[in-house]
Amino acid sequence: MTAGLEESSRVGDLPAFEALMRRHERLVLVTALRLMSNLPDAQDASQEVFLRLYRNLGNLESEQAVASWLYRVTVNVCHDLRRKRPALAPVEEAADVAGSGPDPQQGAAQAERRRVLQMSLRVLSEKERAALVLRDLEGLSTEEVAKALGSTEATVRSQISKARVKVKDYVERYFRRRP
């Protein structure tokens, strides 16, 4: 983020804030979608995250601080919404929001893998799910995940390890049961 865009956003320049929001909207929506498992709840979470960003922008010092803050707040908002609302039917995939469509020959297999992965995330605890999504799906370092979750790196490594084992077991059971 340029210093001018950040500074303009801080002093209430709405077009500058909109540009800042557009820069980070995919990050927030895809993360929320992976945590919430359905698009309407993910969109609600994203809206709440950006409202909080607008209110707290003056407290953030840099682009890196904004991105880290957004991950942390997205996880917290999703956690709060999951406690308040019953889950809706899951969205087919976060990849539709994230980018381009699959190769037609591989489309069905990729869609099934994404669906199974999304189902496997439901067997994880909130903390395991958040750690795994941020580390393995969003690509954050263990240190960044620990900061985003307000935890230690050792705790995050443990949560990720447990989550990977649970996901692997779920996927193996799923594909063994298939005819």
C-alpha cells in the first residue's frame, strides 16, 4: 500500500478507503468462505471486517499491519458468526471467488477434491480450522498465523499438525467408502 493511500484512508478519504478495501477484499472473502463454508455468511463476515477496518484504520501503521490485522479480525468475526448462526448449506468451492475456473477435463475431479476438503474442515475445532486455513490454504508463515490468532508458534504448529491428521483421516475414509 502506498503511504498516500494509507494516509488518505486514515483521514476519511472514502475513495482511498475503497481502493484499500478492493486491494484486500479477496483475501478477506476467501478466508471467510473457507472458515464459514458458505458464501452468504462469508459475505456478512467480510462486510463486518471492513467496517471494523474503517473504524480502526488510524491504529494500523503499515500494509503488513493491515494484512495481519485483517486475517486476525476475519478469524474472530467468523468465529463470532458461527456461534450466533446455524450453518447454511456449504458453498461448492472457495476457488470460484479466488480465481479462474478449472480445466474442463479436470473440473469434476477438482470440484470433488475441494468439496471433500471443505467437508473435512468441518470436523476440526475452530482453532484447528483457523490455523490450517491460514497456514495451508492462505499461505501464511507459522509466525504470521500465530500473530493473527494471538497464539504462540508452538501452539499453532500443534494445531496444524492435529488438523492435518484429522483432514487426512477424513479424506482417506471418504475415498475408501466410494464405490
